[in-house]
Amino acid sequence: EEIFAARLEDLAEPGRWRRLTRLSEQVEEFLLAHYETVRWRASDGVEVEGLLIKPVNYQPGNRYPLIVQVHGGPAATSTNSFGGSHTTYPHVLAGKGYAVFQPNYRGSSGYGEAFRRQIAGDYFRQGFDDIMTGVDFLIARGIADPEKLGHMGWSAGGHWSNWALVKTDRFKAIATGAGAVNWISLYAQTDVQRTREFYFQGTPYDNEAHYRAVSPLTYIRNASTPTLILCGTDDPRVPNAQSRELYIALQKLGVPVEYLEFPGMGHAITKPRYQLVKMMAELAWFDKWIQGAPGWLDWEKVLETLPAEVRNAGSGTP
């Protein structure tokens, strides 16, 4: 972020500010997406807020493929600021012609304690309604193409991706990262039992019916959306056993699915090489199932991103 100087009376007029720094000259020539804060009413009448990132060269009146990008936490927030990572890279998606929707669903932080705690004991129902009514809002505005919807998320965002997989067939493609599918088995696998007890109102030994009711695996026969599953092999928070459960289930049910594990990675993908592979895989997945692009991930293109000396040495696996 840059530093500007302005008189108090000019704060509402950015054109009058004087720029003091140039910290990001290397990206000034890039075409970046436009962020817009959007607000809509959920089914229960509560106002919910989120971000819409419009495609580069957006033209009013045209509908665009929409990627629903759900933040983790769930006690976190998608903010209206320049940024991005291997889990959220809206400018890349916008540069490829996608609109991106980042909903701050019930359970998000920054909207008061009652809003954050509302999903405790009712983890998915209201939050999922918040997300889907937001999608409908963008369709009604003429921005999103209802036939070209995608869903993605990491960590708690992956939980929501898995829930979307079994609760709707409106998405053409899903990318789910480090997401839970079976809350009963996860309770003994994870390093954060107390968090589960807060959101699910007790342990699975005391409240088994509820744990089953909020487990996507319970409804897995509803799944039909092509799904890309990603995880680290050494994740203590949502161990890769959860992703493997989902992968095997979708394979057995004949749902199109691909599975990528990142060796040595925990709950976050920290190696730049793996981060790049993750993003390339997700982008290719959406292009294939939403845009109709042929094939899926071209590993030759991945190898081309490696230094020549690495490729020539025969060490070109990501």
C-alpha cells in the first residue's frame, strides 16, 4: 500500500492527494480488477455483506462466469483491499474473465459478536443461505451467469465447498482445499477439539446426531459436481484423511474428481512451487468445467515455470 498526503478538506477527493511513495511500480502497468462492496438480504431478512470483484474490462449488461470464493476461519473476513495469496487470488481470476464473489457469511468476524457466534450449533444452514442468496443477488443484478458458477475455498472455505457439493447442483465446478467431510472422525484427528465443541455444541460422543447432520459425508450421494480436492500431507488441523475420504467416495459414486496432495505441507501451503501448482490446477479446473476448455492441467506448462537448469537436470516435478 502507498502513502499519500492530503489536507483534511480533501480527504473525500483522492484526485487532490499527493503521493509520497512508489512501492509497487512493478505492478502499476497491470490491469487490475475493480472491487465493490455488496450487500443483500438473506432469507431471514438479515443484511449480509461481501465483495464483488468484477472481471478486467467488465462491460455492464454482460453476464460473466462467477467464482464464489469463501474465506476460512470461519471467524475471519474478506476485506476490500488489494491483496491475494495462493488461497485467494481474485485479480488472477478476474484477468481470466471471471467475476469473483467473497461473501462474509454468518460466522464471519467484523460484524459483531452475535453475528460471529450465530452458526454455533447450526454450522452450515444459515451461512450457506447467506452465500447462496448472495449468488442470487448477483444473478438478479445481471452480473453472474447462472449457468457458469464455481465454488472454491481453503480450510473453513473448504468445509463450505464440501457442503455446497452435497447441498446444491448449481455449481459447475468445485475446488475444495483442506476441508472437512466427516466431523466425527475429524474430532479425533484434529489438533483443535475445543473449536469443534464450540461450533457443534459438545463432543461427538455427547452430540453424535448433530455431528452427523453437519457432515457432508452424510449426504454424499447427492454429490454430482466435478470436484478438485487439494491438501497437504502433514496437516494437523484438517488431516489429509478427510480429503481422502471425500476422494474415495466421489470415485465410487462416479463423480468427476481429481486429487492433489502436497508433500510435507501442513494446513497452509508454504512452498512457492506448490502454491503455483495449486493455483494452476484450480484455474485449469474452472476453465475445463465452466468454460469448456479441453483437457485439464497441462503438466508441461507447469514444468515451463521451472528454471531451465532444473528442467534439464531431470528434477522438474512440482
